[in-house]
Amino acid sequence: MLQYTIRRLLSVIPVMFVVSVIVFMIVHLTPGNPALIILGEDTSPKAIADLEEQLGLNDPLYIQFFNWLSQVITGDLGTSVYSERKVTELIFSNFRPTFSLMSLSMILLLVIAIPAAIAIVALRKTVLDPIFTSVSLLGVSIPDFWLAILLVLGFGVALPVFPVAGYVPLTEGMGAWLYHLLLPAFVLAIVEVGIIARMLRDSMLESVNQDYTKTALAKGIKEREVLVRHVFANALIPTTTVLGATVAGLLGGTVIIETLFTIPGIGQLLIDSIHRRDYPVVQGVVLFIAAIYVLVNLLVDLLYTFLDPRIRYD
Amino acid sequence: MLKVDNLHVHLDTSDGIVKAVDGVTFSIEAGETIGIVGESGSGKSVLAHSLMRLNPEPPATYPKGKVYVNDRNVLQMNKKELRHLRGNQVAMVFQDPMSSLNPVFKVGKQLIEGIQAHRKRPKKEAKEKAIELLRDVGIPDPESRIDSYPHQFSGGMRQRVLIAMALASEPKLLVADEPTTALDVTIQAQVLDLLKQIQHKYGAAILIITHDLGVVAQLADRILVMYAGRIVEFGSTQDIFYRTAMPYTWSLLRSIPTAGAKRRLIPIDGQPPSLIHPPKGCNFEPRCPFATDACRHIDPDLEPRGDGHQAACILSASEFESIKEEVASS
Ligand SMILES: Nc1ncnc2c1ncn2[C@@H]1O[C@H](COP(=O)(O)OP(=O)(O)OP(=O)(O)O)[C@@H](O)[C@H]1O
Ligand SMILES: [Mg+2]
């Protein structure tokens, strides 16, 4: 287990290296002179030359990469060309709303998906089973963005229960925070709920037919308890493997949701910076998102081994 | 204490209805040991599960028959009554110790769960009881083993844990479904010994299922031979071994490897019949070395063959004896 953890930690290094190469290339894969693109057509050659100098665009590519990477490693992601603030500072201040949104979304996701999966498995022999099957089929065939728009129209416009824009930090009160964040978090979660619920349901149905389930029933334990305790605990293990993909889905989704609901998060920072051709910020944000993704996957892998005592004690 | 009366268990599959148990009648007295023998697929496990109504429904249905435990019909019990029956009056040890324990919970937790299922008691007391049970089934150092996970035990030790779990509420009947099949030969003997000791200490009746007549020979008071979902011979262990009255039992006996025996093991030729479309006459006729023309048309019932001895065969004892010598010598 310890050995595995160390090996898994080390494996992050090459992944992050490849990611940083790609992020670095963002600037250089864009056709044309980056300085010209950043500053626009009507700029004096002097200004362009200055910016080229500032961004180090005159050095050979590998020197540029090396310089950039050594800065990144020390935690310096450069300075925004647009606002002239430090990129790390921008990311830090924009990450809070994103973190709020993703955390709430994750909580909603689990709070909906877990009971749903348990209910579906518990009621599998009743008349409700075909209803569940058709609902989940419907859920799979409805496009996510369409459902999202429908939810916004439904609860933001037609029945204006929730605001459709804005963000209030948690420090200004739990109520206001939740009030503004609930709809976007729900819209973000609903897309992933199906994946988790389905995976959990399939794993539980598999676990229901295992011998240890029969043993538990033979002891005289309530069917519901067997389901919630024995079956669920085992089904959780394979389900964690899709959690990484879920977080990736949520991360990707936030970019859209933040724009849709004008939440000043990482996603909006990214979109705005792309519009402004603010390359240092774009690079910083992409690198940051990639790092989070890698980190989450690392945690999920470790969680997986932790949940399964057969692996934990080897 | 247990009475099974003309029990039918059907399994609804996509190929048709499997008549896994097809009219079985027998009873077990308190403290008695009964063995059920039969080939793979003869319906032993389905029958055993029926005693606690543990067959998954669907596919299982119980179209006919009754299972009485202390004069209460198990097949008509509601959920609460079933829960009270399971583990409390009737307990079960399953075929495969490797998969019968929940891999993600500590052995102690699983034991305590069983202990608490029927009589709530303080945590500490339940834990002490769990340790005592583990000691009773011969697990060394039970105080610390209680905190181990199932994968940290060997197969034989896991089967001991499962037996301990079955004893948690001191049931009146212990059903052991091939408790030794998945184990090494030396471990098999130990587990069988343990069952004997347990019976002494706890005074439970035991229903032991196996496809190996050798296993029940040393353990059972009475033996029930199953073939294609039916009982084909039923009698005391003496009856079954020395006054065999049914060709299938005789074939099974010939296939036991006996220590130091010179003769070769003789497996039973052919396949058991389809349980979806059973043959018209005697189920065993296609494989029977004694079969006559009549066997193809007559489906024999269990008939008495002496005191408490029953067999389903149209051959009389004397006919059977004379043909037996013929077949054995050829
Ligand atoms: N869940 C099920 N669905 C369909 N058929 C089943 C199911 N369980 C058992 N059967 C069938 O029922 C019949 C009896 O099976 P059972 O498990 O009782 O046999 P067994 O005597 O216990 O055999 P073994 O010695 O292999 O354990 C077999 O023909 C088997 O194929
Ligand atoms: Mg079986």
C-alpha cells in the first residue's frame, strides 16, 4: 500500500511534465506573432518589440520553455498582460467561486445519485422497476445542455425561484450563498448524476447476487439493511473509479455554467482571458485545471485502495 | 423439528421452467444428523435454501408443498417471521467459504452483526460472545483475529468463521451446504470433526449436503439420496451402505474412492436428465445399468423397503441382488 502510494505519487511527475509542454505550446501553436495578436493590429512596432522582449519571444524555443518551466516550478505563473496582476493571484481569487460551485455540485450529485441507486436496487422486483428503467433511458437520451437550459428556464424564468445570475461569497452568509449557487450547482450536477447512479446501480446488482449477501440474509438481517450495509459498501469500490471522470466532467462543466450564470470563477477567467488574448493567464489557468484534475485522480486512486481492505493490507 | 412435505421448487429461466425440487418429503428430528447426497445439479442447494426461503425470487417459485419448522410453514411466513427464522432457528453454512464472507468488513463485525440480529445486547457482551464463538470453532488467538479481514484467513479458517457465525444464535438446525467441497482433503476432515463437536456442544440438528458419500458415512444418522430434484432413496446410513436398494445409490457407492482399495474408481456414465423436460419413465433409466423395458414407462414412487428405508425403483430386493452380482462381475 505504501509502496503503491509512493509509486502513484511519482507517476504524477511525467504526466505534469507533458501537460506543461502542451500548455507552453498554446502560445506557440497559435499562428502569427503572439505579441501582435495580444496587442492587436494598430500597434506601433516599438510596442510589439517591447512585448516580445517582455515575453522572451526572441529566445530559442527550448530556452523559452526552460525559463517558463523553472518559473512555474517556483510558483510563478507570470503576469497578466491585460490587468498586469499576478496570474497566481487571479487564479486564487477566482478559484473560490469555482470551488464553491464544484463542492456544492458534488454534494448534490452524491445526495441524489446514492439514494436513487439504492432505491432502484431495492425496488427492482416491484412494479416500479420498468418505470425506473424507462426514466433512466429517457435520462440517457436527453442532451445535457438541453436539460440545463430547461432547468434554467423552469426555475429561473418561468418559476423565478432562483436567480439566474450572480454570486455571493460564503463569507456574506450561508443563505445568500446557497440561494445563488443552488441552481447552477444543480444544473452542473444533473449531467453527472446519471453516470454515478448507473454505475452504482450496476455494481449493487452485481453485489446482490454474491454469496456474502446470501450469508447476511441467512443471518436474519433485514433486507434493507443488507442492501445499505453489505451491498452498498462493496458497490462503492468499483464506483470510485468513475469519480475521477466525474470531477473532470464537473470541471469542464463549470466553464460553461459560470459563463451562463455569470459566476466570477476560474471558468469565466479562462473565457475572458481567451477573448483578451491574455496568454499568460490562459496558460496559468489551463495548467491549474490540469493539475487539479491530476490531483483528484490521484486522490480517487488512493481512495479506491483504501476502500478495499484486500488491497489496503497488501 | 423440520418437516418437508411434497415440496416443489421451480426456477423460471429463459429456457423454460427448471423443476429443481420435484416433490420432496422428509423430516428431521431434534439433534439428528441427516446427509443429502447427489450429483452436481440434482437440486441439493435449491432444497437447502428453500428451508429458509433463501432462493432468489425470481427465478424461484414454490408452486406446491410445505416446509414446517416447529409446525410453522416457512413458505407462508411474512418478512418479519422469516427474519426470526433465519439464523435464529435455522442457520446455514454455505458451499464456498472464499466468497461467503463480506470482503470489506472485519470478521468480528460480521460475527457481531449475526449475534445482535436476534438478541440485542451491549457492545462489549456481543464482542465477548464473538470471541467465544471463534474459540469454539478452533480459531487460534480469537481476541486479535476478530479484527482481521476475511482475506487474511485461509479457506479452512474462513469456513470455521462461517460455522461460528451460523452458531451465533444457537440455532436448532444447522444446514451445511457442501461445507468441505472447496477445501483441501486434510482440512475437510478437520471441518467435519468440528461439525461433530459442535453438535455435541450445541445440540443442534445438522443437515449436511454433499456429493461425496464418504463425507456423510462418518457423520450422518440417516442419508437422503437425491437425483434430478427427487429423493430416490432414504434410510439409515446402514441401510444406504449395506442394504442399497436403488441403482443410482449403488453407482454412487461404487464411485467412492476407498482407502487402500484395489478396484478402480467407477464414475457414473452419462449426464443427469434435463430438469426442464424430464424423461417419461424413471429419471435414472437412461444411465441405469439395471434398466429394463418397463423402466422406460414407469416412473417409480418411493416405496418402503423395511423399517424407515425407502427407495424409488421397480426392482425388488431379490431381483436387485441377483443383477447386482452380474453387473459387478462384468
Ligand atoms: N438461479 C438459477 N437460475 C436457473 N437455474 C438454476 C439456478 N440455480 C440453480 N439452477 C438449476 O437448478 C438445478 C439444481 O441446482 P442446485 O444448485 O440445487 O444443484 P446442487 O445439487 O446444489 O449442485 P452442486 O453439487 O453443483 O452444488 C440445476 O440444474 C441448476 O442448473
Ligand atoms: Mg450446491
